[in-house]
Amino acid sequence: MLTGILLLSLFSFFNDHAVRAASEQMVGIDANLGLDRGAAAAGDPFWLESIKHRGSSAYNPDPTYQVFRNVKDFGAKGDGVTDDTAAINLAISYGDRCGGGAKACNSSTITPALVYFPKGVYLVSAPVIAYYYTQLIGDARSPPTLLASDNFEGMAVIDADPYIPGGDGAQWYGNTNNFFRSVRNFVIDVRRVPPERPQGTGIHWQVAQATSLINIVFEMSIVPGTAHQGIWMENGSGGFIGDLVFNGGKYGMWVGNQQFTVRNVTINNADTAILNHWNWGWTFQGVTINNCKIGFDLLQGVGAVAIVDAVVRDTPTFIRSAAAADATLAGSLVLNNIHIKNVPTVVADGNGTSILSGGARGVIKSWGQGNVYSGTSPAGEFTQGSIAAARKPSMLLDSAGRVFGKTHPQYEEHSVHQFVSVKDYGARGDGATDDTAAIQSFLRRFGGRRILFFDAGTYIVTSTVTIPAGTRMVGEAWSVIAGKGKAFADQENPQVVVKVGEKYSCGVVEITDMIFSTVGPAPGAIVVEWNVREPYGQQGAAGMWDSHIRLGGASGTELELANCPPRAPDTEPCMAAFLALHLTHGSTAYLEGTWVWLADHDLDGDGVSQISIYSGRGILSESEGPVWMVGTACEPDSLCAKL
């Protein structure tokens, strides 16, 4: 039924403690040899600032192309006085990158960049332009501030898709193809901008899949009538947002997009916490709203919204909603586990008439507005009231009874000496060398002993590599591991490219900022087989964050327009995989911000030309749980997306 769309995209399967205990006895729980505790001293910078950077772009024709950039190496001062706008934008754009509007670069996988901001206050008077395939990352130990000057001019402090002046609404990138972006660890302060000016906007985030905003605080004016806003998003096709705080402003978030998952967001003292002006389906998990006039403004009535595990305090109206249409999804709304304090009206219509009253204290267990579908009947029954709550097994919930969530690990408490680079141990990542033996040796030697750093690059493997239980691994601007060759050529005998844990193994596994792929044709490739199980009592200990499975459409995959034009009669050269992701029996997984994509167009070349490539299966889960899929998407495989 309709209410089944609430929560997240997650699988909830039961598993008793006996099975879990047996698997742990068979393999043993990895102790991680001290990695659970960081060794960074109080004055140490974030490890990302200190580690040696040898990342490369394997298919960029310029062998000197620089992936990692520290903004201070490009002249930024971070002293709160010097205007750092030009220096920051130089750090981002350096190296003939994909952007600029006039170049008509729609997308590119050969110009990735990780742009790092040490702690400090960076004064800006115009937008910081986030180019395609860019990670903007601040010091996670002491997040830097991006401070908008009092004469700031432009769309937002960070702009992910600039409008072209005089371009009749044209922009640098197509909003539904604006992939591979991340912004992390910042304070964005627009309080110097006069409160009546809408230029006081934190982030213009018009993006699509494989994008994330993480660990950001937005500081805005609290003057009555302020025009400031934290996030402005007019359209796109996202995406994941999590661990954000908004203070003040007319709007914390003014957003519209096909779909997004928002987790762990707090909004304080805004006129309207969140305005969602259109969508196909958004999920808000773990939202806290304090002292706002309106919590959610949903007056446009387009699409469907699920709000789960919210806390709302001292807010006259939690939700202002358009009248639901009884024949469509328009105006559909699901509330689940909403705690209120001093909220007179929980849901009101556009005229302010109460639909669901509140009070001094209370809990809305499960309430819905829209069509409810039951069983196999295609006919929906319109409702506007209490509905049967979705079944949530306890293994999916935290100690407070909320759906569990786990922040993207960044290891900010760890010393650089607790990391080791794969390029120090023979791997090349050049998109040509067979790195199988070097990577497997590296994983066996250091898995569970150090945090494994995969410098930016494309690492070719020609047989299965196994990531042992106990491993924590970090990529750089989405480092790629790609399966290639005859081992993955037989769809009658499919083989795994990357195996995460041996069957029934148990231990911590954390994978961040990686891409898993193939070089085609690879009709027999199971790209990722996930076997590992989290240790008992450690929810989300086996997981993957901001990591993706991308099949074809990128330089080096040999599954691009030249080989695989639309509807080519010979499909054999264009087989990308047998199965993208297999969650096996006995495994558990926490997947956040993960995109499993069989490319339907080239990301290089003109960035829009359609291609025809094939993968039999997307995500196959045989896990008995728990499995969390938060902001996770899969498209468009031949036989199935998720099972």
C-alpha cells in the first residue's frame, strides 16, 4: 500500500541471535587492532591534509593532472579578512576541468577533484563554483567557515550549477545529469549579507544521483522578514543529504527534486524549516525542528513526502499541506513516529484550517493523507487520518526506537599514521596495469590493522579480490576498482570482482568514496558480493557510504558510444555485468548514498549521447537482515533492480 513508501529504501528481514552467534563463532569477531580509537593529538590537522597525495586520473591525457588540491596552495588565506573567492575558484577549476558554461562540457569522468579546505575563515564575495565531479571537503576536526561578505553577489555561497548570464535560463550542467558531487565539513555563514537580500543563500544544490551534503552548519539572519535561506534547489534527480544544522533564515531548506533522502537534519529559528515545492518522492528521516513558524510547507501539492522519526518543538504549525488529490499521488503525506512539544497544529491546509491538531505534548504514531493501496487491488482508498504503521523489526531501530542511521565515517580522530596507501605497496591505479596481486596482498597485510587509503585512480583487477572482515577503506574523489578480462567473460559461470568478506565472516567493514565497475564486455561479472556480517551489538558496522557501482558510460570502460551505440544489433560487446550487487545469505549491510547505475548515456564525449549496454541484474538481496538502504538507488538493469 501507499504507506509502504515511507521510511527508506531498506530491506527488513528477520534473523535470530542463534544464527548470528554461530556465524561469529565460525569466523571470529575482528578486534580491528586499535582502529576503533583514533590516535590524533589535540593539535593535529585532519589526516586528509597530511597524507601524501599521489592520486591520478587514469584516462586524462595530461599525466600531470592534479586530483587533490589544498585551497591554501592556490593562494587562499582563510584569515577572515582577505577575499579568498578567486583563490578558491582557481583551486577548483585548475586543470582544464569540466565547467564554465561556454565550453558546453555537460559531464566528464576524467577531471575529478578533491578540493580541501584547512581550518580557518574564508571570506567570499561571489559564489564558490562546484565543478562537475568535485568533492569540497573541509577539515573534519575543525570545520572551516565560508563567510559571505556584506557585499556578496551571486546565487549562493556554493553554486553547483550556475546559470549562464544572458543564457535564457541555460545552465552549466543538465540538472538530472549533474552527478558525482559532495560537500562536507563546513560552516556556511551568510549573516553579514543584509537580511532582506536573497543573495544570503548557503548552497544552490541543483544536482542528481551520487551527490551528498554532509556535516554542514548554516548560519543565517534571524531578523524578522529575512530573505536568507540555507539550501536552494529548484529541480534535479538526487541524492542524499545528512547531518546538517540550519540556524535562522526565511527557509532552512527550499527544495524541489525528483527524489531525495534527508537524514538527521536540525532546523532552529527559521520562518519555515523546509519548503518542498515539488517532488516525485522524498523521505525525511530524523528531522528536528525547533522554534520555527512552520515546519514543512507543502502547498504545491506535487508528489509524495514521508516524514519519519521527527521531533518538533515550539512550532505553531508542523505541516502546511495542499489538499490531497484522491486520484493521484499529489499531496500524499505519511507521518511516522512524530514527537511534538508545544505544536498547536500538526497538519493544516493552505487556509490554516487544522486537519490534525497537536498540543503541548504528543506522539503521532502513524498518519497518512492520500490513497492507500492494500493487497493486490489496483484501486486506492483515499484517507486522511491514522493509518496502520509500517512494520519495523527491532533490529532496524536504535535504542530510542528510531530507524537507525550512521554518519559517513571520516576518521577525524585518527592520526595520519593510522593510514596506509595502496600505492605504497605496488598498485598503480593507472587504468592499464593489472593491480590484482598488489591489491590483494595489500588487503591481506593491512586489513584490520590500518585504514586503507586508495589514492585516486582506476585499479584494474583480472580476478576476484577479497576485502577481509575488519577492513576500513577510503577512496579519493571516488577511486575506481574495475574488473576486466576473461575471468568475467562467461555469464554461465559468473565470477565476483570484489568480494566483501568471506562467506559468513563477521567484523567491521567501512567503505567510503569508492566506485566499483567493469571494463567491458564483462557478461560474467558479479561486481560486488557482500558477505560480511556486522558484529553482534554493533549496528551498521558493516557498511558503505558515498560509494557506487557504475557500469559503462565512462572513459576506460570500453562501454561507450563508439562501441555501444543505441540499439546496436550486436549486444555481445556491450555486456557490462551479470549482477551489480549481491547481498548474500548471512550478510548485513548499511548502505548510504549508494548509486548502482547501468549507464544509459556517455558521461564523457558530449555527455548526453545515448548508449545501449546491458546488465542482467541490479541489487539482489538474500540477506536475512538487518539491511539499511538510505538514499540508495538502482537503475536500469534488464531483469531486476532490487529483490
